[in-house]
Amino acid sequence: MPRRIGIIGYGNMGRYLVDYILQHFQLELSFVWCPNPSALASHIESKCFLKDLGEFHTRNPDLIIDLSLPEIAKKYGALFLQKSDYMIAYPSCLLYPEIEKSLKSAAIDHGIYIPVGMLWDVEGIMRMADQDTLRSLKIIITKQPSNFSLLGDLKTKNDQVKTEAVVLFHGNIRDLYPQAPLDIYPMIVAATAAHTLGYEKVETELISDPNLQDEIIVKLEVLNQDVQTQRMLRSSSVIMRPVLPIKIKVDVAQRSLLNSMLKAGGKGGGLHLC
């Protein structure tokens, strides 16, 4: 039987996933929901529309992909997990303690799935957390000042960077998110993988470096305890990625999200990367 997938949100990402589902016989579109149903009319058969998200269970989805704002996860996430696997495309909603608690408590028979994006090696961090050997994690993101999209005091501080690299922020990700919601997706994914530490105990750092060219640097510093010897082992990894033109960036993001969708589901309860 084809795998039935429901899509919440019908922007560029939602349309891309829907088009793919409709073109592949091993997949079936369970439903599409968006705040503006008229946006669906010229693209999707009316039988696939879901007007009331509270009625999602009548469409029997195997996997629900949420491309929307945290309000949807807050209101419906735990209900989704009673009936279906649940992939959260933008896991910033987990930075809200009440949403994190609600979803993790509900993920018993079905799982929460988080796309890894550019962090291809983050599954190693989750394995350490699963084995309860992860002792600390620090995530550092470095960009050229003009490549940040910051708010509030961080924006003011970044605007003053001239010739030398400046640490804009050092602390936990929940404190950072309100002023850098568009800049820290890799941090959110890595911190979510480090689930035994919790968001408050994962260190995060933003560095603004005017000497960088058009690139983004993500560095992960890990402290792991060897099970047999009890020795502490330090390791680090660095990912360098060019800042892409918007059209290419969207294309890369769409293909990455599609890959995550194809990997998501079927692993049982709990939190999973995809």
C-alpha cells in the first residue's frame, strides 16, 4: 500500500513536496491544509483539501509534515502523534518548553522526526545521547556580518562590527532564538539531537567575522565519555558552506527536505532525525 502523507502549509516547500507525492505511486497525498484554502484551488483536487485540521484523523495519514508556525505544533502536535508519525520541518517550536514537553510525552507509538539539513554528522551526537555518554556540546556559527538576519540588541552589535571578528552571543539556544530566528537552524537540530543535555545546557555561540567571504562555518565541539574506560573524549567537526543565491538556496532546501520526508516514519515512538 502507498504511504499516506499529509502536508501542513502550502508555500514553496509544501508545493514541492505535494508535486513529488502526486508523481510517485508509492506515495499518496492524504491531505493538504493551509490557512488560505483558495491557494490550493488551482493546484490540487478538492478531495485532498482539509478545511478543519482537527479532522486530520479522518484522512488516515501515516506521516504528517508540518511546514507551519509553532502554533500548529502547540495546538495539534500531540494529537497528530496519537495517530501518525510527525515530521517538523522547522523545529524551532521545540524551543518552547510547553510544546517540547507536550510532543515528547505524546510520542509513544509514533515518532517526532527532525530534518538534519546541512548537519550530515549530527546523528553521531544523537547516538551519544541515546547511550547516555554525551557530556557537553557547543555549537558555533560564524558568518560575515552582512549574512546575518538578526533582531534587537544582536542586530545593533552586529552593525558595529568593522575589521575584527566579534562574538555576538554566548549562551543557551532558548535565549538566542528570539534575536536570531533565521540564523540558527543548524544549532536547533544539533541541540535537539543532544536530548540528554537539554536546550539550556547546550552552549551556543554566534561570531560575526568581517574577514570571511561568502561562507557559513558551523563548528561542533563534543565531549563524550567512553563507556568502558570512563575517559572523557573531546572531538570537533567543522562544516563550511557557501552562502548561496536565493534561487539555488531554495532548490537545495527543497531537495534536502524531500530527502528527509522519504526517510521519515516507521521507527516507532520517540525523537528521530531524518
